[in-house]
Amino acid sequence: MCLLTEKKKKHKHKKFRKFRIFFKIQFALFLLLMAGGVYYLYSTYGPEVRALRAEAEKLVRESSAETFRGSQTSLVYAADGSIISTLKGTKESYYLMYEQLPSDAVDAIVSIEDKKFYRHDGVDYRALLRAFKAMLENGRVTQGGSTITMQLARNIFISQEKTWQRKVEEIFIARALEKKYTKNEIIEFYLNNIYFGHGYYGIQSASRGYFSRSVEELSLSQIAFLCAIPNNPTLYDPLTNMENTLARRNRILENMAEDGKISESEYISAATEEMILERAEVAEKNDYVETYAYYCATRALMEQSGFVFRYSFATEQERAAYDESYDALYAECQQKLYTGGYQIYTSFDLALQEELQQTVDNALSRFSDVNEEGVYELQASAVCINNETGYVQAMVGGRKQDFAGYTLNRAYQSFRQPGSAIKPLIVYTPLFEQNYTPESVVVDEPIEDGPRNANGAYIGETTVRTAVERSINTIAWRMLEQLSPEKGLSYLKEMNFAKLDAQDYRPAAALGGFTNGVSALEMAAGYAAIANDGKYRVPTCIVRILDASGNEVYVSAQEEKQVYRQNAARMMTDVLTGVFKNGTGKGLGLKDMPCAGKTGTTNDQKDGWFAGYTRYYTTSVWVGYDMPRKLEGLMGYTYPGEIWQSFMGQAHKGKEPLDFLPYAQMSDAFLEQTVPQPQGEEGAEPLGEAVPEAGTSPLSLPQGEGGAEPPSEAAPEAGIPGGGLPQN
């Protein structure tokens, strides 16, 4: 028995010894791999990392308390070089020393942003690892790993570039800051520099802006409320997302209670306190030029940092994740814009801008009703794009009013049903890429469960040209069905229409039946693409941006994307010239200046549109109420058309008339069929080109003579009585 036990012990010892040897070998291999990895990283990235460290230490070494107090003014220029506006944060006027900061403010920001602030050396390595792990698990950033010191480093010293180099430099700067400055100084710098939205930099500026009093006078609840904003000034904007701000305030109060900074009773009292904003000192109102310029400049800085803009998403979760990252970077870049001392050069033509604003105001002057906030109820928006450059040269986001407060720029911030103005973009220009020409014969006849013409009459066989000129709804509906809504709306996706919905992919889209609608800016850019031989350019007013040292940090590339084929676009232009001569826009043309355009009217006359162009400019106009309702007499050819005609007439004064370029007398599909093809044998004769007779087409639809005589006066849009299309 003892012998057996002894043998078992020897066997066990032998197995353990083998395991130890195996473990040592594995551990040695692991160390070897780690050493190899470290050596590789050091040899590959070591010089760059050392350079980043040296740069970080130099930045901090040369800094002083004044570094964290000053902000540089950014300037915005018009196309002629004149200054449109200045951008400057207000933190310098309200800078508070540490002793002036309420202890509740310090405790609140530490509890929510960096609980280990007083224990780390500028970097919370565990938090960084957690954030990295979460990113790997979720495929996106779901939690932050930056300390207060790292956030300060990012806001003061570093650009917006999303690179590993930036993160490494941020870490080095944070550690250097902790060596040079005390914790109290760092918290002082931080609370005087972080962005609280709406141009407020620093907690004192935010306190005066949102509550019209000094931060020392605020309650615990109000202080926690303010400290909720900087994490994401868009998501926690008190003016637009009060519920989000209150939820984060309560989380801050809960953290403070858990940390022993406030009592249970203080927590309950603060968490239940009603939050009432008192904005007596409202910032000066920005006009439509300024709001759009700031928007475009902020997005330019986002683009410069490597952000990729998206306009369509597979799931709502995907959209939500994108929106979260967009809002965070937008707030960061907006802060830089206000304090970075940039020189922002725009394409705005101030003479055109004044003309467009006056034209809109004069056209709607007899409508004087205002809402509870004193804003005109009947509104308009308009955008003018230079067809040569692709830049926005004038933008009106509403009627001019002299009062302080936020100015809604409806030209790019409001989305409305486009009515028939959408037809050229998703129906007819795409059809001209198929087996259709302007003279192709189509049929106007009743459609079961579809639209009917306004007068209940149908003209039977007619041409595509007449269908567009008269804006016949039945034909547009049937043509989109034949083309497929998916194909038709794909052109809008290519041109960055931002509010497309899954419910929009139906024949009703041919008549402007969209869930969310389109903006005047999107419509102008879409029509400008047709005017530009089918080539789309992302609309913007930013030409270039220089930093405080005069270095060029952004130049607008104005890259062109071929959305429509050239011949299809030219066919569409030719057809749209007839709208002024024979169709719904008759009488709205320009003297001696060739022009093309389209009317649009939604069901129940809630929205009116006119979009049109010359060789020089493309202009889109919308008229309607902010809260959609019927306006008697509102059609595409009335107020919108009159605004378009009046403005474009003034814009083209003194300009030489330019004819549109001709198109090939055949469809794009037929052109493709006649392109020379390889014949298998070298030197074989290529296929020749054949030109069909005018009025013929390879359609399966009934063929015949041209349509009925056009109306002698501008005709109203054909509509769908009784509703049936979304009006929002």
C-alpha cells in the first residue's frame, strides 16, 4: 500500500515538474513575444512618440495662467473681402479664480467627469483601458476615458484630428500640466474654459447666460444643472433638450451624494427643484448669413479632422450612434471656431443677399400676423447657388425682423413637402437616362388607387415634355412606378438629401409625398446639379479657413460627382424651359435670359415651391407656414414664382444672355447602344450612330401624336383632392 502511494507521489511530482517546465517555456515565449512587440512598436513609433512628448512638454513649459484666460477672435469674410461678423467667446470677461468658484461646482464637475481627479497624475489608465475595451466590444466609442486634465489639454492645445498621435499628445500634455500646475489651478482653468453651449465659455458665462446671475448666487440644483451641459452641449442643450439636461443633473446629484459631498436631504431637495431659465441677457441675434456661415465653418473643421458625413443608415441604432458622435465633435469644433482666431472666407455676395432678402420681404409684406413669440406666421426661405463655382452666394431663412433671439434659418434647418418640384429630380431626369426623350409619348389616364388630375380631366396620349410643362401627376406617378421608387430616390441619396425615410419609397414620392420633406438648400443643390450637366457639388459657403497664424487649415475642394448623365441633364433643362413658355410657370421667365424651372404645390396649398436656373445661377424658393396650414392662393407659380422671377431678374442685370447647351436627340440608353463596340477581329468596322426621328421612342406605351394644346395661361398644379400625401 505504501509502495503504491509512493509511486503515485513520484508520478504526480513528475507531472508537476513537466507542467513547470512547460509553463516556463510558455512564459519565456510570452516574454519573448512581448519584447519583440515592444521593440517593434519602439522602433516603428518610438521616434514619433518621443517627438510628441517633446512637443507636449514644450507647450506646457511655455504656457502660463494667461494661456487659459485669453480667447482669440475669429473673423468671417464675404466674397468681396468685407467682414461679415466676428466670433469671440465670452469667458475672458467672466474669468473666476479658484477661490471664487463655488465648492459645489468643483464637486459636481469632479463627480461626473473625473472621480479620481485628485488621485491621478493627469491620466486614469484604468478608465482608458475600459473605454478601449468597450470600443472593441461595441464597435464604437461608448464611454470616455479622458480625465479633466486631458479634456483641458484637448481644449487648449490640440487640434480636432481623431488620430492616435493626438491621443498620445493629449496624455503627455496632461501629465506635464499636472507637474507644472496644482490641482486647484487645473480645475480653475477647466471651469473657465469648457463650453456650455450658445456661445457660453466658462461656468460664470453660462450662469449669466442661462440664469441672469452670478454663479455664486446659484442653488446646488442650478449648479449641477450647468455642470450637466459640457459633456455634450447639443444633447444636453437646456433650450432644446431640457429633459436630457435634468436627467444628467440628477445623476450628478446622485454621484455627489454617493461621494459624501452632499447629504441625503440636500440631494432630494436639489433633485426635485423646478428648473426655470432666466435669459435676460440674450445674445445678439445672428442673421441668416451668419448662422449658415458658422454652420458650414464648423462642419469644415469637422471634415478637416477626418469626420465622414453620412445621410442614410441601415438601422435606427446606427443613426443614433452616428448622431452621438456628430454632436460631440460638432460642439468641440464649434468651440474652436469661437475661440481659435480663425479667418473664415465665404462665398456670400452681400449685394445678392440684400436683394434676395428684400424680395422675400416685399412679396409677403401684406401678411403681418405673428405668433406668440412675435415671429411672422407666414414665412419663406430661398437659396441662390453660383452655377460656375457651386458655392452658395445668397441665403434667406425667413422674413427679416428686428428682435433679439435665436433665428431659425429655414433654408437649411426646415424640411417641407416639395410637391411637384421634386419630379425632375427623381422621375424625369432619371427617365431620360432610360429609353425616353422629351418627345416620347406617354399616357395621361386614371390610375386605380392613385392620384387624379385637379379638374378630373385626362388628355390621353401626350409627350413627356407636355407632362412636365403641365405638371401632370398621373404620368409622374406611373413613370416612377415603372422606374421604381428605389431607383428614383437613389438620386436624392447621391445628393445628400438628409431626411429620407423608409416610408418614402412609394409612387407618392413622385408628387412630393415624403415623410419628413426637403430643405430649400437641398432643392437648390439638386437643380444646380441638373444645370451643371448632371454633376453634383456639396453646397457650402466656405471657400477657405486660415488659423490664427495665417496658415491654411481648410480649402473647399468643391469636388463634382456625376449624379445624372450629361445628356439626360441637358434634356431635362430643355424641357424645363418650356415650363416658362407653355406650362405652370408661364409668365415667370426672364427677359432675354434663357431659364429653366419647375413649380411645386403640396396638397391643400400648404407649401409652395419654385426652383429654377440660368447658366449663371440656380435659385430655389419655398413659401408656407412654420406650422403647416392652408394658404388661399398659394401655388408654385404665385408667391414662390414671383419671388424667384423678381430676384433672378435683378441678379442677371447687365449679364450677357447665355443659351443652354444642346442635347443629343436620343435617349442615353440608345446612345449606349450605338457606342462603338469591339468586333472580335482587329480593324472591324464599328457600329454607326443612328438618330431616331423626333417624336419616336422605343416605349411599350402607346405611341401617337403630341399632346393637346398647352394652356394659354399659367396652370395650377395637378393635385390629389382629399389628402393622401404627408403634409409635414
